[in-house]
Amino acid sequence: MLHKEIIVLGDIEMGGGTLTDDFISDKALSELILELKERPHPVDLILNGDTFDFLKCPYPRNGKYFYTRHITKEVSLAKLELVYNAHRQVFESLKSFVHSGRHGLYFTFGNHDMDLVYPEVQERIKEILSAQHNVHFVVKYHNHNVYVEHGMQYDALNKFSFKRKYLSHHNKNILNLSWISFGIITQFLKLKEEHPFLERIHTHKVLFTHHPYILKKITFRAAKYLLKTIIYYPLRYFTDQTYNFPYGILREFYRRVKLSHWDVDKIIRVFKRNKRKTLHHNKIYVLGHVHETYIENKKNIVLIHPNTWRDEYDMEPSGKLVPRGKHYVQILVSDLGHDFQLVDYPIKRSILDFDKVVKNERKYLQQVAEEEEYLIKVA
């Protein structure tokens, strides 16, 4: 007898419909969610962190967009409205899914959507979905011997302090983001607007060999941020706690600058080391954060990375950009135990030529969005 179907996908990164928004698969994702809605048995749908890209989403104020390091609940709510209006089709499908009454929807926290820790943001999402009892916001999902967590807690640069979620600034709570998140907001989002397509290309090492100028730009901004942290942050901290000096991770950041290493480090090894005493307590572990497909099945313990749903490309040495496929984890829990598979969700896309893309990134943002029937404004 089938007791539960568990579906896990993550790193969707729905943004605000601006140049920093890398999600265009609204149609495909909505179709998948509506397919799941029709299941006759209970389904737990777990959106495993970075469902929303609050981190790269600008703050709209008085008709203009800003990137602010002081993320109050008001800022987060304003960003959420941008995301909602840019990806309304996905929200409508989620609304239909939860209204079935027999399914559960879970949002885990990721480093791109830590704004979800605000109760007001959670309530607004429940309001949009017209649901309360079967919409959940959790650090991890842990049911039926299945453990699901985003994974940023095993990445030194992106770890979030759940014990101290907020800082105080001008008598208001603001998000206590990681040092690297503050760096992205202050140093790299303007660069992302200049080169909105290039950040979608992997690996970055291959990208840099074809485009050394972008590596120089990134390295310069990273070195500037590092020096500013060392010289300026200790002075500014007394009036603004977001200027926190990260003693424990400066060496790691320096290593990345020196090696031009800007891909997210693999976290499976760190996860297994941290969980070595309790790993046998569950049958299946699903992690996100790292945008790669990975399955390990040893000693009756399964670890899975299902990859991302945002728009990304693998770059071949020839310069061809091959769109990455979309995947989700399906776990069936029955009297006989657990059956799992990493399911490919087909999306038909064109292979691009890097030399053409780099000459007109905004043109190709438009082209790839049209291939997925997503309307985007890139003017």
C-alpha cells in the first residue's frame, strides 16, 4: 500500500522579473505542479530552498529599484510582490495544489530566500495561496525516514545563523545575512545587471577561459570587498552591525580569490562528516544548494542532489552552451519500503553559441525566455 509520495525540487530562484532574475521555466514548473495535484494519494511537495531569489531581487521604492543591505520585513514584503507579479503562473499552480486538501507544501530556507524567516512574509505567501494548514516553512523536512535540507549550512561562506536571525538597525529588525550575501548585494549585483547572461554559464572556470575580462572584473570587486572588510568594517560595525568582520571565513574567501574559484563548493562530504553519528537514522537524504545532479547509494543510505530549476548552461570547450535539464526527486513510501528516482522533466531548448551570446546578452535573454513561453522585459 502506498502511504505517501514525496517530491523534492529546489533552487528554483524565482526573482523579480528584472535582469537579475534567472528563472524562466514557469510553464514547465506549473505543469508539473498541476500534474502532482491530480495524484489520488497524498503528496508532500518540498521546494527545497532558494525557491525565491530575494537575494538578487531589487527593492522597489518610489518607482525605482535599489539594492539594500538592510533587509527589513517591509523590504522583504515589497520584494515578494515583485516575485509574485513576475511569476504569477507558478503561484496559481501552487494555490491549486494546496487546495486539493490532501497534499502538503513545504518551503525550506535557502541562502537566496532567507527573507522567508519573517513571519509576515510567510503569512503573505499563505494569503496569496489562500491556504493555512497545509503550507509549511521549515529548516528541514524530516518524515518517513526521508531527510531534506537546502544545504547552505554546510557551506562556510553561505551559512546562516538561525540562532540570531535578526540584527537591529535604527530600532528595526533586519536580516542577519551571511558576509558573502552582503558582498553579493553591495559588490556584484550591478555587475550581474551588466552581464545578466554570463552568470548562468557553468563551469565558471571554462567561462573564464573564454572571457578573461569578466574574471578580471569579478576578481577586482572581490579584492575590493576583502580590503574594505579588513580596513573599513571594524570602524563601521559600531553604528551598523551588518558590517560584521568574519574572522572565520576570510582565509576561505582569500583562497577563492587567489584560485579564481567562484563555483559553490561541494557539500556532500561536509554533510556526511557532520551527520556521521546519525546518518543511519534515515533512508534517503536530499540536498540542494549545489547546482549539480548527484546520486550516491551506499550501505542502504541514499544521498541526492537534484540540480537547479533556474536557467543554466554547460559550456563546452568549443563554446557551445548546452541548456541544463530540469529534474526532481520522486520518493514513494509504501508498506514495502522506499522507492526513489531522479526524474528528468523534458524541456526543449536550443543550443547557443557563446561568441554570439556575449555580444548581445539581453537579446539572448529574450530568446531563451520565448523558447519557454515566458514573457520577460530586458530593456
